[in-house]
Amino acid sequence: MTCASCVTRVEKALRKQQGVSDATVNLATESARVTLIGVDEAESLARIKRAVRDAGYEPRTLEAMDEADSERVMGVPRDLLPVLIGVVLSAPLVLPMVGDLFGRHWMLPAWIQFLLATPVQFVLGARFYRAGWHALKARTGNMELLVAIGTTAGWALSTWLWWRADAGEVPHLYYEASAVVITLVLLGKWLEARAKRQTTTAIRALHALRPERAHLLPDGVRRTELADVAVDELLPDDVIRVLPGERFAADGTVVQGSTQADESMLTGEAMPVPKTVGDGVTGGSLNGEGAVDVRVRAIGAQSVLAHIIGLVQDAQAGKAPLQRMVDQVAAVFVPVVLGIALITLLGWLWTGAPTEEALLHAVAVLVIACPCALGLATPAAIMAGTGVAAKHGILIKDAEALEIAHKVDTVAFDKTGTLTEGHPRLLVIEAAEGVDEMAVLQVAAALQAQSAHPLARAVVEAAASRGIEVSADAATDVQSVSGRGSQGHVKGALLALGSLRWMDELGAQLGPLEERAKALQAEGATVSVLANQTPGNTAAAPTWSPLALLAFGDEPKADAAQALAGLRAQGMRLFMVSGDNQGAALAMAQRLGLHAERDEVIAEVLPGDKAAVVRRLRGAPVGERTHTVAMVGDGVNDAPALAAADVGMAMSHSQGASADVAMHAAGITLMRGDPMLVAAALDISRRTVSKIRQNLFWAFAYNVAGIPLAALGFLSPVVAGAAMALSSVSVVSNALLLKRWKPPQR
């Protein structure tokens, strides 16, 4: 494809196919992303390929495109060969013009000019005729149609002047204009293709992370020796050995050995991460100095690396709202240009200009007005921006999230795991009178053994540190009560462990423990209560009796306060949303630099109510506008709030299902739990949108300034061709400046 008109044509052809619910086409990558519903995939793929071909284009797989990019003929890149041939054939036609500059007036014989220009026009330029013909059949226009009409007019005019010239007369011919324009357009397309390839370096680098072979350990049944196998052959639960300096072939868990993993290409984190038995590893990361055995957990499309590649590809294939507007302009652009060229021709003829002069001015209008730059302005910037963001651990799910993020003026953070370490510790056990503290810890650990909640993990870890062993089936009928806690039977007794609010709802009377609970909350601790149900008599319902208070504490992340201060310095409104009690939330907010007097702390929020809080923050008026809210969270309970925000940012500092749900709900995924990445994500969004606007300005400016100049006779077709080629190259080159972006420094 060559211009925005091509994008519109291919999209229309694809959307007409049965079962296609949506199709977006990217000019920068010359690729299509098609969504199918309720049809056979193989048959639909065949129909899609045929639709692309019928529209006048050649369907190619990504692998075929990569092979074409690397193909060479006699050491010269295959796509550069037509450009070099065009230069060789056009150079003699241009030499007389150079001679004129030095006062040497001479001209090649007409028949030599004809022999040099005709292969350029009809062999090297055949692609313009083919694509232009398909555009005409589709009752639309594109860049090739403009070039074909313009250069053919110049070639035909020269041939006609030569044919009607008297014997011995040397007419002034314009073969060089047509030949040089075609050569310049081909050169511009080649430079543009080279630049576009650089925008895909992020995807290529991610693909290159996956090794081709893995060392598969014997299973003692079918395999008795270590074997090197293709990565595609790995299955879940296989055990592979990863040697020092090799890349992990799949996602998995270390079962033997210890090492350090370099995950910088996936998360942007430069420091190696220690890995020992029980720790998860990500396929594509680089093993350090230790050999380890890894049990495979996820392969192929289920792996983290494949998920990252998919997110980046989806973002680069999607269309920003600005691009949709550009496509609408491009749909009518070519017919308008043809009309302007016709008016130019008739206008010059009306003023009494010679036919050849009027025709050349019309040709210049056609050539300079090619809408290539318009079609590349947005996708080139989006590809460069999403690519460099992925390199630094910021995955942008779609172009719309990228475009909206630059408008964000309010950032709401979930507390646990986002601003804090997310690994609370059990600080205090305050047992009721007559209750043994160790017994409390044992039954609480039994009740929480099957839960993945951070507070539950803290209880289990505290029990383990004191030598208390808890079996997996020590508790039965365990139920999780969202936003409150959990309950179940332990040793025949019905127990509940949860928040003070829940205990109040259950009617549990804390008695002497109530004052102690308030004191612990004032110190910033998160307080839970362990209670057991006491059967009532025939006249009274069962009651709940508190057995102990459990107080938990968490630490703020090292860079959290600095990250919040940086966002505040940019004029952002900041909020911390927490399910903790008011005292614990305020104590943590004070350590983070948030201000309770500004209502920046929203505490005691149930998971289901977080989305409502986000909607309230978004709808709060300031003058005559509403706020654009970014929500930052990391768990499954944050997913509704992430989806409700204008821009959801999920921190993926774990590989569990909880993080996966948050990532799917969010528009932006931060691949490591670093609050500084929030400011970085907003910064790359602003810079990318700025590049889009710059590109659109220059793309429109070329045409707004160039078309009138060409129509008024100030630009020759050769200069117009050079300007048109330069416009596309400059737009892509400007977008590539984003590759130098780095996150704001600490």
C-alpha cells in the first residue's frame, strides 16, 4: 500500500466479507487486523486474501514480508534495484538541464530521450498503472493514479511534440520530467520503507528473545537422556535445563538451582532479579550465572512474551481517533486534486498559455498532491511511540488509550501493591482473655491457607515462621466474602476472619478489644478480627464472639512518594483509593505525601465500589469541563475500576491470574511495579500525540502550500516530485525521533 486511500479501499473490501465484524488497516506496517465472529477461520482467511487481491493488492504473510525485505540481487537489496535503474536511465535526461546552468545549451536526440524515458515510464512505472487501474475500477483514487496520470501526460506530450516536429527540428521535450518524477517517487518509497522498518524494531526485538531450542530433561519413562528439542515441542509440566547465559525457553517455575534473571527486555528493569526454587521465570528473559531446572507452566500464545507481543501488535494495528478523521479526508482527497488539476489546465489555457505549459502545471499539481504523508502521519508515530514504550516496560494496549492518556489530569491509585509493597506482615496478635495466641494463629492460618489475598498470605507466613504446620484440608467449607473476609469450619467450629466493618455487620461485640483496635488503627495498622460463632438457644440466633485482633502493616514502595510528588508538580490531581480503614489509609497517605485535608484519601471502599469512585472523580466538574481520570491498580478487584477510568493502568508485578485480569481490563500495562512508570506512560503519550500533530501539520502544509504553488506555475513536475517524496520521508523520520525517548529520571 502507498497512501491513505489504499487504507480506505482495503478496509471497505474486508468489511464486506461474511463474518468480519471489524477490520483496521495500518499503512505503516501494510498489515490488516481482522475480527471474525461465528465463521470458520480457515475459510474466512481464504476469503479475506481473495478480497485483498480483488481490491488490487497482494496479500502477504508476515514471514513473506520479512523475506522480501532481506532479499538481494547481486548484493543489492531487491527493492532498491528499480531505484538504481531509474537513476541510471534518468541521469542522461537531466544532464542537459545541468549544462544550462553553466551556459552550455545542448539536448539529446529525441529518439535517445524516448528510449531512455519509455522503460522508466512503462516498466519501472508499471506498478502505478496497475494500482491506478484497480482504483478506477473501485471508483476511487490513490497516489498511483495521480502519478500515472501526471507522468503519462508528460510522456505523451513529449511523444506528440516529437512526432509532429518537422524534419531537422529539435523540439523541446519533457521526457526528463516524467522519468525523474517516477524515479523520485520510487526513491521516496524506498526511503520511506526503510524508515518504516525501523518503527517495527521493538516487535522484531521481542520476537528475537524466544530461543529456538530447549534442553529437555528425561522423565524416566519415555525419555532417559537429556535431549535438545525445538521450543515448539515443549508441553506444560515438562522440565527443562537452562544453562548460564541462555534465554529461558518458556514461562515456568524453578525446581532446582538458583540464578539471576535479566528481564530488562520485558520489564525495562535493568537490575537482575534473583531466582531460586519456587520462583517464577518468564520466557525470553536471560539467565545469569547459575544453571537451573525449570518446570514449564505456559507455552506458545499463553506465555507472557506472546501476550506482550500481542499487546504491542494490537496497539500498532489500531487506529487513533485522529487517524479516522484523516482517513475521511483522504477518501475525497484524490477526486478533489483531480478537479484542481483540471481547473489548472483550463485556467492556463484560458490565459493564452501554450498547451504544453498548461499541461506541465497540471502535472505538477497531480504529483505534489499525493496523500502519502497524510496516511503515514499517525500510524508511524503510534508505532514508534508504542515500540519505545514497550522497550521500557510500558505496554500500550490500543491507540485510543495512547491518545487519551495525554489529556489525563487526575490519577487515582489503588493502595495495596500499587503504592505499597503489597506484602503486608502480621505485626500484632491481640488475643481475647483466656485465648491462647498460638492457637489463634494456627486456626487463622488454617482458614486462610487456600486464599491468595495479601493479608491471608501474611497470616500463613507468620504461622510458618513460628513453626506452625497447617495442612491444606484443615479448614472446610471455606467461603470468601468480597471486601470483608472469609469464613469456614476449623476443628468443627465456624470461624470468620475479616474487617471491623464486617464484624459490626455480624453483630460481634468486641468488648475490651475495641479500644485496642482503635489504637492499632490510629497507628496505621490494618486490623482484622477472628471470631467464632456461638450457637444460641431456641429463642436466640447464633452470635459471634471475638477471639483475637490481628494487626497488619505494609511498607510504601521506595519510589512511591517521589512518583506522587512528580505527578503533583505536573498539576495532576492525586487520589489514593483503599479498602483499609480510615486510620490505616491516612497513616500511609502521610508517609506518601498525600493530603487528607484535600480529600486525596478515599478509604473503606469495597472492591465493587471502586468503579463508582472513579466515575465520581471523572464527573466532578471544573468550570465547564470534566476530568480525565487514570486509574492505577494491580489486582483482580481493581479490574472494574480500571475499565471505568478513561485510562486504566495495570501494574503487572506478578504472573498470577489476578494480574492477568487487571491487564485485560487496562488500556496500559506497566510491566513492573514501579509507580514512576505512571508518569513515564503519561509522558510518552504526550510526546506521541505531539508527534502525530506535528506530522499532520507538515502533511497538510505540504499540500496546502504545494498545490497552489504548482497551480500558479512556480513548481515544475520534477520539483513537485521531489517535494512529494520528501514529505513522506520527513513524516516517518520525525516519528522515529521518538525512539530516543527515555522515561523521566528519578
